[in-house]
Amino acid sequence: MAGRLLRLSTVGTALFTSSGFYLYNRPVDINDISLVRFGRAAATTAIISYDYFTSLRHVEHGTEEYWALKSKLSDLFVTFEEKPQGAASLAQVHKAVLHDGRTVAVKVQHPKVQTQSSQDIVLMEVLLKMVHWVFPDFAFMWLVEEAKKNMPLELDFLNEGRNAEKVASMLGHFPFLKVPKIHWDLSTKRILTMDFAEGGQVNDRDYMRRHGINVNEISQNLGKMYSEMIFVHGFVHCDPHPGNVLVRRSAQSGQTEIVLLDHGLYQVLHPDFRMDYCSLWQALIKGDMKGVERHSRSLGAGDLYALFACVLTARSWTSVTAGISSTPVTHSEDVEIRTNAALYLPQISELLNRVPRQMLLLLKTNDLLRGIETTLQTRASASSFINMSRCCTRALARHQRSKAPWRTQRLQITLREWVSLWQISAYEMFLWVKGSMLGSWLSGLLTLLH
């Protein structure tokens, strides 16, 4: 026991003295540990200067070439605000005005981020090995592998620009979604210039109240957008924290809009994985326990399928068995989940090592979206499950049609899809009538008749 405590104190000392870690006066939450941003907050505290731009062209600070390039910045921008609009772990964003009058956001990567990120990954690997040395059941070494895989993608701003254009085209049928346009002539691997987007953070209820924005509409549209990405297209924006999702009311149309920012990290889902994931969510929504077990096992959960269902939905097993679409979230259930999470940490660790790596970022995405819903007080609303059901139905039907060799089979699949979508729409209409004044009037009338 004394040796164990000695090893624990050694790890604790390392944690406190390492530059990549800092602790606030709050409990440590495993969900706060990002897969791709680990201890890089201190790397971007300085206000950007012009050498950040020129460093991308491998120009040494203070040389004649440096000063020549500095003078040419006036050819690019009428104004450039040196004070950043916001700072993140990889870059800082500055507001600027082009000569044609357009306002743009210039995202500039700190020149030392590449080196700092590599050092932080090494630090992460060392610290996780130390924790595993103290607690053998702690098996989160996959964090390092995910960081090594995803970090180069996030550091390439040209890749981020391509992702932004792809998702804008893919979800172009949603009039409420806005993705800032990329200015390729002013972008490099470490500079990304895009249209400047204003708005309030998606978790800012005060902002929404001041601007007359309906939180239920925002939550519903956010669910539509992510359900389409995950279930239908398998191309998922994996960093929907509030700073990357803005809401606003359009000055032209007066409609509520969602602005999606920071497209550096996307997950491309394998078709078989996506189909199992679709089927699992359909089973969870319907309360089909045989389907939950079967599809959880297909996704690698094995005998931990019940725990997997609870982790995925953030609901208790009682709610899962009853059907999460028909069981509202309660405070006592939240307390129960938080209490049990600490008790089942070894099993959770084993589960995360079993499931496909693609599931890890999806779990993180689910947690961030669930946090937004909790802040907006719209968590687990019926509309979110309706949107998920609709997208799962479309995705499964499309996959089945691609595998069907005969036209008659494809026609049968399409007819079943139409019937299922009609049933979902009918149920949605029923819920709308039930919650409207007409529903209240009919309920009152039936009460009087009885």
C-alpha cells in the first residue's frame, strides 16, 4: 500500500509540474479530456504579429525580405485588427477588411504549434503510461494513437477549408445552416481566410432571448444537421463545442441561422459501421432490447452491450429498456448516472478499448451535443429522436437499395421507406397537435364528455 501511494504521489507531482496540465477548483471529468487538444492552451497567449504571416513563407524575422512582406500586407487588407477575436489551442482569429469591402476572419496558426503539439503528444504518452503503472485497469493509451492520427489533419488549414466546402455542399438543402466561404487566394496550410460570421454561442440563452431566437428551434435544427451528417453521409464534424457553433437571426430574411465553424476535424464513417450504428439507434429509440444487444455486439461491445447502451445515450439501463424516446430525463437519473460512472470506470475503459476507433470521436461528439441540449434545456426532446429515426430510415434504405440486384427489390425497399417515413411524419404531427392549443381543447372536450 505504501509503495502504491508513493507511486501515486510521483504521478501527482508530475501532473502539477507539467506545463501541459492545469487544474481548476472543480472535479476532473474524463469527458473534458480532448482527443486532439491536450495541454496546448499556453502556446497561443501572445497577440499575433506580422511575423506569424511571414513565418509561413519561411522568412526570418528582421530580414529585408521580412520588412518587404510586411509592407505588402496593406495590399491584402484595408484594415487588420491585431487584437484577436478569439484564441484557441491551434490558432488565433483576427478580423480584417478586404479592398472590395468584404469583412473576413483570418485564422492564423501560431508558428510554434507544430513543435509544441508534438511535444504534448509525447507528454501525454508518458503521463498515461505513468497512470497505467499506478492503476493497471486504466487503459486509455488509445488517446495517444488518436492524437497522432488526427493532429496532422487539424494542423493543415487547407484540409479544414476543403472540409468546410464539402459540408456546405452536403448540407446545402438546410437553409438554416451557414458555413463561412473560404478565400483560397488568401489561405495556406497555416493561414485560413474566410467570411467573417457574427452571432452568439449556441449555449448562450441570454443572447437568444435578446434576439428572439427560439431555443427549441435551434436544438431541433442542430439535431437535424448532425443526424444527417452521422447517419446519412457518414461525414461528421467532431468538434461541436459552443465556440464553434454560432446562432443568429438573419438581417435579410429574419430567419434563425446556425453558423458552423472550425472544420479541422471530421470523422469519415465506414459504411458497415454506419449501418450498425443506425440500426443500434433505431433499436434504442424503439426499446428493442434484442436489437440493442445484437447491434452493440456488432460494434464490438460484446458482453458489455448494456453498459455501451448507457454510455451512448447517457441514460440509465432502466430508461434504455423502457425506450429512451418515451422516458423523459430526470434529475435523479442524472445523479444515478454520475454516481455509477465512477464505479464502472474499469469496465468503461475496457469498453472503449473494444469498440472501433471511429466510435471514440462519435462519443465525444455526442457528449458535446448533449451538453448543448442540457444548457438549452431541450435534452432528449421527442423532436430529436424523430429526426434521428428519419435519418436512420433513409440511410438504411439507401444502403439496402445499393445491395439489391433486382429493380423489384429496390422498389419494395423504397415503398417500405416511404411507409416508415410517413409513419414518422404522422407521429410528429400527432405530437404537434397534442402540444398545441387544439390538443388542449380536444383533451378538455373529452374530459367533459366522460
